[in-house]
Amino acid sequence: MKAAVGLGVAAALAAATVLVVVPVLSVLLLAAGGGEDTLCSDHTAHHAVADAAARDDGVGTEFETLNAEQLANAQTILDVGAQVGVGEFGLVVAIATAMQESKLINLDHGDRDSLGLFQQRPSTGWGTPVQLRDPVFAARAFFGGDSSPHWRAPTGRAEPPGLRDIVGYESMTVAQAAQAVQRSAYPDAYAQWEQMARITVATLAGDGDGEPVICGPGDAMTCPATGMEVEAGLTPDALRVLRCLHDQFPDIHRLAGTGERPSNPDSDHPAGRAVDVLFNPSMPAGTHRLDGDRIATWLVEHATELGVKYVIWWEKIWSADRADEGWRPYEHPSGRDDDTSAHRDHLHVSVYGDSAGTGAGAWVVPVQGEYRITAGFGQCGTYWSACHTGVDMAAAGARPIVAAAAGTVTTIADLGGESYGQYVTLTHADGTETWYGHLQATAPSLVEDEHVRAGQLIGYMGATGNATGRHLHFEVRPGAGAPVDPVPWMRAHGAVL
């Protein structure tokens, strides 16, 4: 952990302030960790229930067995989610939650006073009984944010908080995100519906032909659907990888997704975050070695567009967070050296989930929304124990703070009333460090040594530590050395503070 020594904090107001209005980046469009696909911003789920094969009797537990009422309620949730700007990960969380709570049936009863699709309770502030039996109201309340009927402008969040009010939910698993809203006595129960929810969302929130809409932010790559069953259950980045491999290398023998290597609990396959390229075992080793080399090289060249986290091939590994090191020796955790363990008979690709188009080359303003620059780099005075080592960006509310670029979380610490207070440091691919001080809170799922994407939520603006008001202290340290003025440095990297 780095020592935070000698950092003072800006005055709440400086002699000259700059009013800056930054278009609010959708955290969902840059999500994560737990975050997956994003629907196009102008896309509304539109499949009519009549287009799906619904059962006429009983309550279904898989998409293929959902009855007409379940499908209608699922469609309503997706319509509301698209209207409020929730990405596909949020939709998956909502469907999985409603499936666990009510089996997607708009219940007029439940535990104690729980009602409706999400079993929300009037006694805990979710709404009146009539409101909670309205699927649109219930869905808006579940999604939260400024479209929630419970939005509180002074606090900048809904109360009770919905999904979009949960700091860092994009980086959680589906079950963790659902539990953060629902606070259930059975927090692990939501996980059983994740696969079902993914298929439901991919089918109902389609492009008119039953295909998922995978458009993504930035320079995310899009390739034609394959029509193969292996697409089922993949996160958007994995789906991109699979489709684009099939498009670029049509002679690939076989592609594997979620159904492969299920016995390994640490594998990305069951979570839909990995794709394997399987080579024809009858081919001479030298032939598929050349094919694998070509495919591996192409994946690395397009890692940002595809959301690739790492590639393992022929006793070597390449990872996005250590891209400057190139291909490194790889040894299977078991120590085995057979062809499968050493990845000589297949190529493995792991993805972040929804990172495509937001890779290491992208730099963004770390404060979302409106803010003022209240102190610049190099200012000296009684507010600081030494001259100012960053730039202060202030706002009245607890603005979301996001990663200025893709990188690895180096430090998460709380110095109490001293110096930075709660702060986070990130190390980026070229060795540059960015520091984020005085946070009110960090994203609960954020941990040291984890990779974050450009624009990923890492916390909220606060006034912790040696501060006279709410603001973000933002530092840039090229090569992990001395800090430089962030304003010209960020401008040169395409982000104007």
C-alpha cells in the first residue's frame, strides 16, 4: 500500500472557478464486473408475447416453458429497463430477481406485506399496495435512479435504493446485485435464475429477428450471429469473441462456451465469460499450431474492441492488464503439462463481460455530471502542507467517480480525517498512476489488484480526510513518479477537465 504523505486539500472555493458541464456517461454503458451487455441507447424491447412460444397452463421455470402471463411481465420489465437506460446486465438482474421473488407472477400476497413481481413491501417505503401491483411502477422502483418514483433529488438517489443507486453494482455478480436491492434472507437464491434470465433477455430484447442486440459503447466490434447453440448464456464480450472468431476464421473446428469445463469452479466458462477454440485432433500438431498462432495474434490485436481479458495458447498467456509485457510463460495451476492443461490442443479466451470499446486507450473525465474546478495544480497556501499535487473538482452532490482509464486497482485505503481520507489509486497499462482522494464511499465490489475499465464506477465524491468541502482530488503520476498537472495531461489524452 502506498503511503499518503503531505497531501493537503483544496479550499471549497477558489478565487477563480470554472463551471464544467460534462455529458453524464452512462455507467451502464461502460459497466460492469458484474456488468454485461448494453442495449443500444435508442433501443426498446419490442417483441410481442405472441411471438414467443408460451404455455397455456402452469408456471414455467425456463424461457421455453414460461406462460403468457410470465412472458408479459418479463416484457414489461424489459420495456421499462430500456426506457430508463438500463443495459442488458441490469435487465438480467431484474428478470432473475423477479423470477426468484414471484416466478414472474404479479402476486397479490407474499411474506408479511410483500406484493407484486419483486415482492416489494409497503411498510418499508416501496409504495402503496396498489402501486406495487402495477408492474411498471414496481419495475421503475426496482431499477431506481432518477427515473424511480422514489427519487430524492437532494440526496441524488432513490429511497429505498434501486439497482442504479447501488454503488458498483455493474461489477457485481447477478446474485450480488439482486441482493443489494432486495436484502433477502436467501441472498444466494438469485444465482439459480441467471442462465434463465440471460436467455429471456436475449430472446425478448432482440433486434426483431430474435437476435440479441449487442451494440456496445465506443469501438466495440459487432459480428453476425452464428445461429449455433453455443451462443446461449454467453456474456456480451464472450458473444462478440465467438461471433467474430466464427466470422474471421470460418474453418475453426469447434467453439466452446458455457458448457465446457464445468467441473472447474474457478473457470470463466460457467459464468459465460470465456470461449475456447478447439482444434481438430486429427490435424497434425504443426498445422493447428500455425492456425492457433494466427487466431491468438488476431485476438490480441482486437482485444479492446472485443473486451478480451486474457488469452492462453501453447504454454503462453497474454493479458490486457499486463499488455506491455506481451506473451508470458503459462503453467496450469495444477502443474500438469498435458496438451489440454498447457493449452496446446485448444486456445482459451477470457473476457471482462462488457468491456468492449472501453479499453486501455480510452481516457475519460473522472467526475460524472456537473462540477467546478476549485483548485489547480501547484497552488500553495495554508490549505496544503505542500503545494497542491492535483486538481480539485467540486460539486454539491455526491457525484459518481469513475476510472479515468482502464487499469488495475493499486490501493484502496481510508486515512480517516487525515490527508486523502478515503482514496483509490489505479495503475494503467503504461505505468501511469491516477489517484482519487476524499471519496465518500468506494464501490463495494472494488478490490485491490482488480482490473477496471475506463469509465467504470469506483466510488462517490465526498469530503473525507483533510477537506473543507465535497470534491474529488484527482492526481496523475506518469510512470508512477512525481505528479503532473492533470489538466493539460488529460487534454493531451482526449479528456478535457
